[in-house]
Amino acid sequence: MRSDPPARRAHLVRGAAVAAATLVSGIGVVAVATQAHAAAGCRADYSVNQWNTGFTGSVTLTNLGDPITGGWALTWDFAGNQHITQGWNGTFSQTGTHVSVTNPAWSTSLATGASASLGFNADYSGTNPAPATFSLNGVACTGSVPTTAPTTTPTTPPTTPPAGTRADNPYAGVKGYVNPEWKAKADAEPGGSRVSNNPTAVWLDRIAAIGGAAGSMGLRDHLDAALAQGAGYIQFVIYDLPGRDCAALASNGELGPDDLPRYQSEYIDPIAAIQADPKYRNLRIIDVIEIDSLPNLVTNTSGQAGATAMCDTMKANGGYVNGIAYALRKLGAIANTYNYLDAAHHGWIGWDSNFGPTADLMLQTARASGDVRNVAGFITDTANYSALREPYFTVATTVNGTSVRQSRWVDWNQYVDELSFAQAFRTKLVSIGFDPGIGMLIDTSRNGWGGPNRPTRASTATDVNTFVDQSRIDRRIHAGNWCNQSGAGLGERPTAAPEPGIDAYVWVKPPGESDGSSTLIPNDEGKGFDRMCDPTYTGNARNGNNLSGALPGAPISGAWFSAQFRELMANAYPPLS
Ligand code: BGC
């Protein structure tokens, strides 16, 4: 994959709106009805994502009363001519306007406070009013339990969340899954055992990876191994969009630009089916969704310096937005999954001209999934090298009266490091409509920038360029460089809740796995040769026509690159002991 691009030009106009003809309205319905002698009570939150002839409906049903065991039924009546064509997370039946949904076979109980999320597709004509009332096991959902004294003994609410209730921060308080395949490669390097017990993500980077490509572990193998390790969370990267990596070549994938149907049925559906296996219900399954894709639609389409024909195609045909919306909906329907959308990094969308439009596209895509709550959070710096913190200057620093924003390195960006960017982007996302509970992840696998070339103090130079170049810990030639960066080190070790708004520092890009080959290497994965991975390449508009800064001798993206792993350990920051 690739995560560069420049795209700072405030005067450039964003291209036409992405082709996802969806209109979203959220309607909270809380109907009431009480029952005199039982502690029954429920809440049903209903929302739709509609177009002119159809819609996707979502119902989050919360049991507010006594625990329900042995099955449940949710019923409602449509007020118009809505007709359900397909439903999920329950068995749907419709007679006339009356709809009944019974529990899925694998989930017969609903503890006090527990929720079930149902979804369906439907057609309609005319208007699409929300149902007035929902009933759970025949009792209308009022949003509260009647105050009339119950005849049954009240149960104490569980002190730990019941299985299937999402944690606010899935990383908090539990240990992460260590991928044994990555660990073995790390352990085989001298000194590798110092870091090989860290959790890294498993990249499902092709359909064959689900079952286990070329003798390697598949999705189930990893989930089973996570159970065996007693892990609390496991991280996957969902990475096989049609027309993947539209602005670069190093991580092009197997699916062509028009392969959205295959993406849905051959890739997302099988992943969702396995992740939904009740055997895994106590694991927090973290799905990092489609690195670089939405940001590419913002910065690398017509009218932008980085425009490519493939990014224009993927914007026009809706393949990225609809593919991601589908992934969010299918994976988000599983009670113990956590979807994190990729939000590039500060050196990509930290300019005002990219920041707001990227957030808007994220919201549009999340809404197209049927419910913005299908998004647990966002990840920045995945497989990139932007420093977590620049300790010797901030975006507000001035040098001899000149702002660091005017330096060649910062180049008018509003952020100089990932932590400030990630926190600000989170604030922006919540302000436009994402759930206030969202959290950010920062990939710190290769952004440590330690070793002998790390500055130890702020420069005393009075020229702004000299000051920034001597003070910055990010030693890249240009912030748009992204492939196998020479001089990089391992960053912060994976840590839960390190800073406000940050769910975790994570190692999503497994250190030691190449970003792309330095020369053309034929392969059957669809991966091309991107000159940004060639150390002799003198660059293009996206990296200010600078050298690529890539290490020589690299294998194709995803393959083990021993020399890089050794350098990452040598330049780790915090240093390895
Ligand atoms: C590659 C994937 C690989 C991942 C993790 C990406 O750049 O395209 O094939 O699994 O990096 O190393």
C-alpha cells in the first residue's frame, strides 16, 4: 500500500461528489407501553438510509427489562407500503404491513441492558415514514421499564458487559493477539525477540488470505490461535477493494475496478460469516478498513495535482464508497467487532483543503452503511512514517518572526505531527456527526525516528528552513515519501489509551514487511512496481521532485524485508533495551 500524497494546494477544487446516491435520515423512535406486572422494557432506535425507491433500515433493540432467555421477537407495523426484501441478524417475516423479526439462531438471549442490531433492505414508493411503535415479545418499547412494582425479583445488572456489548475502547484492559507468523519472522532476526511479542495486525489482502494463502494461516486459524493465547483483542486489515491503491502501483490488488460484487460476495461476506461465529464472541475483533482508499478519492482525483485515472474511475463508479459502506454494515452487524476507518496521516490530509472534505466523505460513507455507529473509530499513519510527536517545535512556533508553516518541510500544513492531527481530526469527525464515543488509533510501527541522526534539541538557526530541518525528528527527505523509508525506526510499542481521544498506539503495518519492491518483480498478487520504492527515483509533483528515500533491495509489498527490520530495531524510539 501507499500513503503519501502531497495535496496541499488550497486553490484546487475538489472533484464532483462521490457517486453514492444515498440520503440518510436518522429517526429515533421510542414508543411506550407498560405492562403492569413484569419488568419488561425496551428501546428501539430506528434509522434509514434511503434513496428514491428503496432503503436500508437499522434497528438497535435494547432490552431494558429482565434478562430474556429462550428467544425473542421484535414486531412493528409499517405506516406506508414498505416491503422488506432482505434482512440480517434475525429471521424476518412480513405479512401486509406487519413485520416480525425473531432472534438469530445463535443468539437466543438478551441480558438486561444488552442490545441487538438488526438490519434490512426494503423497497417503497411515496414517503417512507418510520413505524410508530416497536414491541419486544409483545410489549411496546417505551424506552423505560414501567415504574409499577415488578412481581419478579429485580436482577442486579451485570458488572462486566455481557458478551456482545461493545467496549468503549476495545484495547483497554485486555491483551492483544500476537500473530505467530509475524513473530517467527521477527524471532529469526538477530535481536528480534526483543519486539516479537507485540501484537501486529493480520492483513486479509486477497480473497485467498481468508482461507489461508499459500500454506499460511487463514482467518479462522488466527481467531482460533487468539482464543488459545487467551487474547482479548485481535486486529485485521480489510484490504481488497476493487481498483485498490488507485494512486500508486505497489499495492494494487486482485480485483478490477468493476469488481464490487465480487468484493461483497467473495471477500466481505465470508469474512463476516467467520467473524460472526459465536465461538469468537468474547474476542474483540478489530477490523481496520481499507487503507488509503477514501483519502485517495479526496486528493488524487481530477482537479488535484495527484490525480490518476484509476482514482477518477473509483470515484465515479462508487466502488470505494459502496464497498466500504458494505464492509462497515456487514462487519458492524457483528456484536463484538470494531470498525476503524483509515484516515491517512497529517502529511496527507493535514491541509484545510483536504481535512474537511475527507471528514465529510467519511461521514457520507458511514451513513451509507446504515448507521454511523458502525464506525468505532479511525486510524492514522497506517504503514506510514509521520512522527508521533515533533518534540522541538509545534505548528505555532515562529523563527525570527516567520512561522514554521512557511518552511519547505511543513509547507503550510496545519499539523506537524500525528498526535496533534489525530486528536484534531477526531474532534472534527464528532462535530460533523460521528458518535462522540469514537476513538483514534495511530500506527506507530515505523515512526520512531531514533538512532544517531535524531536531533536532541531545537536548532538555534534563525532561518526557518534550517531551523525546521535541524529540529525535526522525522528525517525523511520529504513528507510525501512513503516507501521503505531509510533511517526509520520502530515507534511507540502498542499501548492502550495513551492520550485523550486515542484508543491505542498500534502496529498495524507489521514491521519488517516491505512497502513495495525497489525494482519490478513479477508476482501473481497484482502488485506493480512503484518508482517511489526505487532509491534512484528523483520524484514527482507529489514529493516535490525529491529523491524517494527508499531503501534498496526491497521485495514486493508485504514480503519480509530483513534489512529494513534490522534498521527499524536499530533506530527504534523509544530505544530497545
Ligand atoms: C501489502 C499487503 C501486505 C501489507 C502488510 C501492504 O502494503 O500490499 O500485501 O499484507 O502491506 O505488510
